[in-house]
Amino acid sequence: MKKIIVIGAGAAGMMAAGAAASQGAEVLVLERNEKAGKKLYITGKGRCNLSNAVPPDELIANVPGNASFLYSAFYSLGAFETIALFESLGLRTKVERGNRVFPSSDKASDVIKALLVYMERNGVELWLNTVVQDVAAENGRVTGVMANGKFIEADAVVVATGGLSYPKTGSTGDGYRFAKGAGHSVSKLRPSLVSLKTKESWAAELQGLSLKNVSLTVKHGKKKLYDDFGEMLFTHDGVSGPLVLSASRYVLDKLNDGCTVHIDLKPALTDKELDARLLRDLGAAINKDFRNCLDALLPQKLIPVIVALSGIDPVKKAHDITKEERLRLGALLKDLLLTVCGTGGFDEAIVTAGGVAVDEINPGTMESKLVKGLYFAGEVIDVDAYTGGFNLQIAFSTGYAAGMAASLEE
């Protein structure tokens, strides 16, 4: 019987273990934490957006880095196959806006339970609180691992240790060390799907303010990198929230090179319609100070910032505001500008961009091209996607491919 060790009981590792064991292999999962799926517990704010219900070509379109590497994995286990597998394990799912797939219960813990069922059903052994020191190989072939100071023999090893994001969940970068030890290249590691830091000090004044139904555009010079509509949040040093997390992946390689964020606070209104609205609001508050005229238009916390940025005297009476000033105010509301100067760190990033070089991994099997019997799955590989369940689908698809191939390989 084939003996396989999987390092890491996250999304990719548990999928790999279940798949390998379903083919009759003897599978041992080694997890450094006190429980399996620790990072899964906090994904999707505890709801776990586990996939995106679209065909493989659309999954691939949402992978900005090395997408072509995932063709085979996505066509072997795509979103619909993943959903069907989870349903067979007792997890009911639902599809929400943007084709995002969630457990019907809205509990990430139910996704973990289903993966544990997948492993238990197929006889997988799980060791918790087990730290792997090294992956052992001789004559270009895996022989086992050193874990908790002891050597454990194996015919194949699947490295599914995650990236560097959320280090409190056990993502310590061990997988990259194992890969380098086996002769693999690891590309530059960067936090992705993460908050953006901005130069403007006024963003900090708005800390905690959430804006809904706004349009956000990111530009590199004059070139548009990203444009979407939804929700965002101001932080102590910049911006975050769903729109910003998605946008962050587009600016990773251009952080020190003139990236700007443009917020349209009133995307439902044309410039002309917004000017008419401003005329009405100012007309209704004709004897009020300008600073007291925007209550119906903007969140209270945002008003002092907009007043200051507009350049209009805060105590100027509404009836004294000129057409030029009004048009300037309208332009500001349609294009509130921030300058990107950095991102949040790995401690808050949803995923890690970068990882084990894909040209050194067989895309059909996830096996190392350098060491026989060594496989990689999930975030440790140099592939990452946008928000919306795509990163977990990568974990499941690559984990499944690795597990199936490891169990069948002679």
C-alpha cells in the first residue's frame, strides 16, 4: 500500500489527503496547530467563501498570476465538482452575489467538518501539534519527513503548508524552506488581498467609516488597473474593505510607481445630475454655512474632510457659493483621490502572492520536476487569485490533483 504524508491540514492538505486515501493509499496528515483548518475558520469573516460557481475558463480569468498553470487542475476538479463533493460530504451550499459559494449555514466550521469527514471516511490518520522540520530525499526521490524530531518514512510527500498570510494560523513559510531544500526556486513573496496605505493624512480622520455603493478605480499613471462598484472602508493609514482587497492585487508590482485610488461617492449620478442635486441641496439651505449643507448628501464623518478638500470657506453661506465652487465640489465627489504608498502586512493579508516556481512543478499532477514523490498544493505554489472564493478553489483543485497523483504514481 502506498504511504503518503501530507504536511498541513488546511484546505489544500485535507483535500489532498482525502483524495489520496480514496484511491486506497495509506495517508498521514501532519498539522502543527492544535486543530485542523485553522485558517479556514476565519475566511469570509467566518462564513467561508469556498468557491465561485463558474466554469473553469472563468476561474482561470480570475487568477492574475500564472493562471495557465491551473488549467489541468481546474478542469479535473472545478467549482461544480467541488460543490458536488462537499454536498456528498453532507455540506449544503448556496450561491450568493458574484457567484460566490458559501455553506448554507454560514459557518466556516461546517466546511472544516466536511473535509474531516472526507478524511475519516477514507481512513486518513491526522496528527495535530506536529511540527515538520524537514522533508527527506535520497537519489532524487522522497523518503519521508522529520517531524517532532523523528523520521517518518513515506513513498510520497504533499507540501500543503500555506503561505505567509495570517501567521497566527500557522502560516510560517515552512513550505518555502522545504521547497528550497529540495532545490526549488521561490519567487518574491508579497502580501495580497490586503489593505492599501495612502499618503493623504485625511484618510486617518475617517478611520472606521464604511462606504457602500461607491465606485472605486485604481490607476497607474493614466492607465486604469482596476474598476469596480461596492463597499470600502477607511483605516488608520489608508483604505480597506472588499473593493480595496480586490484592487490590491493589481498594484503589488507598482507600489512605488505612482498608483492612485479614485473614489466616486455618487456613481449613480452623472456630473450633470449631481450638479442639479447640489443646486437643490444648497437652495434648501440657502442661509446656512456651507459646512452645514451636506448632511443629506454625505455621511456625517465625511463632511469635514470634503469641506476642507473642496477649498470652499466652511462658513460661507450657501447662497454665496459660486457656480465654479459648486462644480469643483461636484468633481471632488465624483473623484476623491488617494495616493497609494504601500500595503498592509502578511498579518492581515488574505493570501500570499509568490511561491514555489510553477515551471518546476508538473501542472497535471503537482509533482516536483526535481524530486520524485514530492508534491505541492495550495498557497505554497506561485499562484494566487482575486477575492470571491477563487483562492480556496485553487487550494481544493491543486490539493485534489496532488492527492490523486500521489496515490497513483509508482
